[in-house]
Amino acid sequence: MGLFDRISRVVKANLNDMVSKAEDPEKVLEQSIIDMQEDLVQLRQAVASAIANQKRTQKQYEQANNEANTWQQRAQLALQKGDENLAREALVRKKSHSDTAATLKEQLDGQINQVENLKRNLIGLESKISEAKTKKNMLKARAQAAKANEQLQSTLGSINTGGSMAAFERMEEKVLQMEARSQAAAEIGGSSLDDQFAQLEAGSDVDDELSAMKAQLSGASPSQQALPASEEGGGAQKSEVDDELDRLRNELNNM
């Protein structure tokens, strides 16, 4: 294969590829219908012309037959009158018109067949155009649906759902961390003064119960174990408690 042949093939391949990519199904279908309708117009004109030629030939054929019959009658008349020369001349004219009629008859038969073929082609083309119009509408609808689906797939392909879902997961983790810190802060800051006293009171009850158990085990009452070793020291402590109690009573009465 020569260099120019290879270049020519490459150029043709590239041109065919460009044309194929540039073809729009809807436009090509519309143009195909237009071309077929133009062919239909030309075919109708051809049928009309063929029919006109057939009629003209038919008329010429009939006229030639009539002329042949006329000269036949004249030949008979001349022969009846005893003029053989005139009869012979009439027969010559008759033969000429008969030959013309025979030729026209062959031509007429060909034209009749041609007209019939053209009519069948015309009917076939009209049927094809009707079918093509129906198919065109269907193919246009399919092409539009395919374009819409292609655009949809392209749009879906350009959407980065993975990044969005990753962002949601990060924010969910961040919210969980915030909730955990909030709960921890509530546990730390919730140890108020009242809570501390409640813990002390709970601890005192436990201590009292423990003392009672010890007293039961030792055989002494809890009140005896609670007494101080020195009566003098106990009286002094009791006096201070009474004074504090009186002071609190006075404050309550003055309020």
C-alpha cells in the first residue's frame, strides 16, 4: 500500500468519524423525510408524464388504425370500380398506416407497463413515507429519552456524594464528642454544697449504724460508749452546747 493510499484512508476515516459524531438523529430523520417527500414529488411527476405519453401514444395508435381502415375501404371501393391501380395505391397507404399502428401498439404496451410500474413505486413510496413518519416520531422520542438519561447520568456522576457523606460522619462524631464533654462537665460541676452535705449525712448514718453494731458486740449501749471519760469535761461541753442552743433560739425569736 502506497503512502498516498494510507493518507487517503486516514483522512476518510477521520472525516467519517467527524460526520458520525456531528449527526443528530432528530435532524437526520427530519431531513430523510424531506428527501423522501421530494422523491415522491418527482415520482408523481414521472407518473403524470408517463400517463400523458401513454395517452398520446394511444391516440396516435387509434388514429393510425383508423387511417388503415379508411384506406382499406378505399382500396375495396377502387377495386369495385375496376381501378386496380388506385386500389393498389390505397393498399400501399393502408400498409403504411398499419405498420405505424403496429409500432405504436408496441410502444403503447411498453408505456402501459411503465405506468403500472411507476404507480406501484408511487404507492410503495407513499407507504414508506407514512411508515417513516411513524418511525421517525418513535425514534425521536427514544433519542430524546436517551439524551435526557445521558444528562441525568452525567449529573449524577458529577455529584460527589462520598465527600458529603464523609462530612456528615465527621459532624456526627463531633456532635458525639460535644455531648460527651457536656456530660462530663455536668458530672464535675454538679458536686454542689448540698450534694457534699448529703454525702456527709449519708456517711454519718453509716457511722452511727457501725457504732451501734460495735456496742451490741461489746455488750454496752451506744449511749454509754458515747459518754466522755471525764464528767467535768462532759459538763463543760454540755454547757457550751446549751449556750449555742440558747443563742440560736434567741435568733429565731428575733426574726
